[in-house]
Amino acid sequence: MAGAVEVEVGGRTVRVSNPDKVYFPERGYTKMDMVRYYLAVGDGITRALRDRPTTLERYPDGVTGESFFQKRAPKYLPDWIPTAHITFPSGRSADEMCPTEPAAVAWAANLGAVTFHPWPVRRDDTDHPDELRIDLDPQPGTDYADAVRAAHELRDVLDEAGLRGWPKTSGGRGLHVFVPIEPRWTFTQVRRAAIACGRQLEHRMPDHVTIKWWKEERGARIFVDYNQTARDRTIASAYSVRPRPHAPVSAPLRWEEIDDAVPEDFDIRSMQTRYAEAGDVHADMDDHRFGLEGLLELARRDEAEHGLGDLPYPPEYPKMPGEPKRVQPSRAKRDAPAGDAKKAGRSAAGTRGGAGETASGGTGPTKGGRGEATPPGEG
């Protein structure tokens, strides 16, 4: 195996150890191949990560080896990479790295960071998100084409609320739509806005879209994973490599491209070609900031007129105010006394997800991390 090499990135020298170590055996891609990819899309991924507390999904021995989510800034973090102090739902806190230049991405990639999971906040204000992120997650029996259909309807919902979204592939079968927002709302309120979006989609496409939390209730529909907007939950950044055999990437798209896009075609080789030709197609995101008033008004009306409050949090979250019991609807029915069976069934159905609803929104874990939550799925 070759010795370490040094690469020059924006005036900084980044050391890459074991550059020939194979990270993606199916394709034969090495650590150096991954580093070169991140350098090729450096401005794009830096735009997606800039000043954001970022969790690293690390595979030190390649994607077929053991992995972990590192939330706390790695040891020996260079002094030119800033950090931000973040608080987890557990009450614990940590300093997390905040990439501000391509060299920081290359430095993390040398540690085996395959995927970057940024918070939807900037380091100067870690309590107020500046992105609303909608995760369209295909369930068994659905695929990318179904997510595209939901995304078109989502675009209309956003437009009616005075918002504009930027779509990207998840790196799997799903789609993500990011909306840059003014950092004036809490995680609770942003999550509430995401739920309002999901309810609108579910109302318009009831056979195609669901926001039900429990898998047993989702069926073959696209799940709008509203909990990805809770505190400490994250979504893989644009241009992030995903830990799958063919080295796919989360590919930013233009709206007119989503119908014809083939997610499997975006990998660490093809994206370099696309980027060289088209550049960062989401480069203008930071030029916009939208308000959530329209979606929050929808949420208010849902609750006032239809009795639809908040929805369940993941099980690792602290109990939230007004949240019903976190129990699967089928189990609630099974465990209820005979005289209460019908009541339990009605209660479970009313939760629209069954894991606990709260009108106050809340705080929740990002993609795993050592001692801080389990990574959620992303399409």
C-alpha cells in the first residue's frame, strides 16, 4: 500500500494516509478516489456545509467495514477548521466541526468520512434553522418515480406558501427538497411547518403519500419524514457520497431534471463530469431566504379546524408536552382491555402515526453519533 501523499487545497496542505486503500470494493474505488471526488466538487459541497455543525459518517476501512457517526469534533482538528457548540435532546452538548473550505472536507475524507451530515443551522446561531428540509422517503412497493410524483405536488404546496425548494437525490431511491429560510423560527416551529407540508401532500395524494410514523400504517406510499426537521436530526448534504457499493452521491438537480434523472447514474465518477460541465446547480440557494408564515398558518388551521396537532417523535427523544403514549397502534389495540379496544383503536388512528403527538414540536437526534441517537433512514 502506498505511503501518505499530500494534496494542496486552497493554499493548505492536506495529508492523505493510505491513499490506495480500497473503499468501494465493487468498483475498486480507493480513499484517494474519494478525496479527488470531493476536491472536484469542492465549491459545491462547501456551499452545502459552510458554517454548519456537521456529523461525519466514517468508514475507516471502507464501506464494507465497521462504521460510526462522529458528532464531536475529531481529535487533532486543525485550528483552521472552526467548531460550533450544539446541544442534543438528551441535554448533553458537544463541539462539532463546521467546514468552511474544501480543505476541511478533504481533511475529513482522509479520516474515512464518506458522508457529511450537516445541521440545518449555522454556527453563529445553532437554535434557529435556516433550512426547511423535506425528505420524501419511498416505502416498500414504491420507488424514485413515486418520489418524483410527490415532489411535483410538493413544489405546488411550497409555491402556494410563497416558498421555493431546491431538489436533490438522496443517494438512494428518495428525494430531498431544501428550502432556505430566515433563521427566525425554532426547531419546534420548523418541524411544525414540515408537518403542515406533509399533511397537505397526504390530503392531496392520499393513496400516494403518507406522514404516518409507524411503518405498519404507511403501506406502499411515499413517507414524508417530518422528524428529519427535529433538533439533531440531519440529512446527507448535497454532493455527499453514500456508503453503498457503487459509490452513489446525493445529486443536486434542477426541477426540470427530476423526471428524467436516474439516481444510480450519479456516482463519484459521473458527478465529477457533471460538475465540470454544469457547476453547482444549487449555487444560488444562499441568495434566497423565505418565511414560514404560510406553512405555520396551515398548521394553525389544521389544529383549530380539524384537531390535528403535532405528530410522534422518535423513541429516543425525551417525552414532549402533550404527546400521547409512544406505542404501535397494533400493540395499543392488543394490549387494551376488552372494553377499551374500540377506544384504543380510535386513539391510535387519531395520532396519524402512533408514536406520540405534540403541538410544541421539539428536539431530536441527527444521524446517529457516539452515544447520541441512532441514524434515521434516508430514502
